Amino acid sequence: MKEGGLIFAGAVAALTFCTMNPAYADAIDGAWCSENGRRFTIEGSAVTTTKGVRLSGNYTRHTFNFILPPEEADAGAAVDMVLQGETQVRVTIGSASAQTWRRCSPGIS
């Protein structure tokens, strides 16, 4: 196979792998799930809560914080999230102890 063919074949293999095995960028964006069924989905400076309320928060690539709306348990409490790796985030809600949440399984958002 000529050099151009090898490069093309390598590119196709890489694209196939990436499509079949989606990787999360090193960013807090995405859907996060707690062990007790709570969920937050972060998209830039927007967050969607367990009850489906969409609101704005303070976003950096590795942190996110916002105030829980009236519809949620712990309404009015500050939520602070700090990325701990590609699949874990440390979540502190109000004065409660920090918890480790994980990226939600595919199909859960």
C-alpha cells in the first residue's frame, strides 16, 4: 500500500474508533448522576436540574456552581461542582459533605 493509502486507512480507523467509543473532553460539561438519583446536565453556563429546570450558573472548564431553584430539594442551597477526572465530579450542596457523582450512563440525561 502506498504512503497516502496508509494515512487514509489510519484516519478511517481513528474516526471509527472515536465514533464507537465517544470520549469526554476534559471539561465539566455533560450529564452527572448521584447515587441517590439526582441529576444535573451542564452545557456551558446552563444547567438542567433533576426536575428539568434550566438555569444559568458560573462555568469554568473544570468547575460549575449555581443556586438550586425552588422546585428542587434543598432549594436555595449553593451547589459547587469540581471536576475530578473525566468520569467523576465532586459535588457540594449547601453545607452538606461533598459527594462524588459520576457521568450518567448513556441514555440517562
